[in-house]
Amino acid sequence: MKKPFVERRKTHRVEARVPIQLEQREEQYRGEIIPAESANLSEGGVYCQVGKYLPPLTKVAITLLLPAFGGKRSAAREIKAEAVVVRSLPEKEGRKVLGYRIACAFTTIGEEDRGFVREYIIWRLLAGMGS
């Protein structure tokens, strides 16, 4: 018998394509910058595409640029957080790996930045309801 699906996420997730910069925190790669683009975002983390393999449990610093939204937020905002890679899956075309989809869970994010992310997610959810 198939078990019912149980959602484990504690926060809402929305599709969001925003530029991201990852900086490795592991000793042997410290300071290496990896450009990325998000696929979705939540208060708890981000799912994104990168050009190199980052194994699970890799520590990274994340900088993402959220666009201006709604009437209240008239300027883009840079969000900074510390995170850990929790999933890393190759994107393949035939036998060739084109990149990796990684999920990063925030381990440290300022309350003001977390609030901004929360407002952005709520705005995106409400905007989607009108479609």
C-alpha cells in the first residue's frame, strides 16, 4: 500500500528566477564564487541551478537579489545568508551533465532579510491568485 504524501516544509515556496551568488565556505574552496539562478525560494532556503557539483552538506554564503515588488518595495534588495547544500542533482542531456540543481537550506539569515523574503513570497502568492 502506498503511503500518503506528507509535506515536510514549514514555509511556502514560490517560483522565483533571481540572480544568486554562492561563495564556498569549505576550507579547500574558501572564497570561490559560483554564479547561479534560483528556481524557487522560501523563507527556509533556495533551489537553484549551478554549473558545478556541490555535494550535500557543503557550507555556502548566499547573496541573492530580490527585485522591487508591490508599491511598498520600490527598490531591489540584496539578501545575504549562510546556508548548507541539502540536495544536489545533475541536469543531464543524454550522457552530458549540463549543470546541477541544488537545494540550500538557510542556516543564518538576518531577521530584516528574512522579513523581506517573507513579504516577497506573500506578494508572489497573492499575485498568482489573480491569474
